[in-house]
Amino acid sequence: MNKYELKDSHKKTIKEICESFGNKHGELINILHRTQEHFGYLPEEIQYEIALNLDMPLAKIYGVVSFYSFFTMTPKGKHPISICMGTACFVRGAEDIVQALEEELKIKVGQVTEDGKFSLDCLRCIGACGLAPVILIGEDVHGRLTPDMIPGILKKYE
Ligand code: FES
């Protein structure tokens, strides 16, 4: 089997997304956004399919996906957790928050829990520095965190 083999239904979806943007190279970011919204992430086989549809080198698509932090190549949990590692959060203890989350969830940054509920990622400043250190769980912002607050916060998403 080809390393990049995808289900036909997935190929069809990607084709439709690319067509909805006129297969234009200038729409690549929008196409990637829409595709990530649909599949949750952009693994290599999906990038390859987009490359075929747009008649564009895979390396170019990979370059864009890896440059922008809002694109991800790994699957996310039902409740994706993003830890801000911007300067304000970093100096106010973001590393301790990472450690508390990793211990509580028993996963490392970049991984998903076995039950698929949570995933952990790091972000650059999300513009809520006054609340540092900050994490996002889905769309929810949690700020002024200390490691001992983590178990209680996670419980709300169980
Ligand atoms: S540095 Fe974390 S919100 Fe700005």
C-alpha cells in the first residue's frame, strides 16, 4: 500500500474542500484551515492529498503547516489543552503547570490520553499575559494557575 493511502471518502472530502476554494494556491491557508476543522489535524497523508489536488509540491504544504502554530500534524483530544509558553507565562511558572498536567494526565506534551479525552500542546503568547500562567482547554481560558489547581480544573471536563 502507498504510504500516503487515504480512504476514498477522505479523498473526496479533500477534493471538495480544495474545489470550494477554486483549487487556488493563494487559498492554501484557508484550505488547510477548513481541512483541519474537518479532520482535526493535518497528517502527512492529508497534506499529500491536498498537494495532488492543488498540483503543488508537498514540501511547500509541509512548510506552511509546520510554520503556523495553529496547524497540527498530530491528533487532538476531545478537550485539547494548550499551555502558553510566552514570556509572561514562562516567568510565572508555566513549566510547573506543564509538569502538573503531564503528571495528572500521564502523557507528555504532544500526546493524547489513551481514552482520547485530553491532548497537550504548547503555544506562544495568547494575549492574556495579565492572567499568566495561562492554559486553554478547548476555547476556555484558565489563568493565574498554580500546579495544585490542575486536578480540579481537569475534573470539570471529565
Ligand atoms: S505570555 Fe502567556 S498569555 Fe502572554
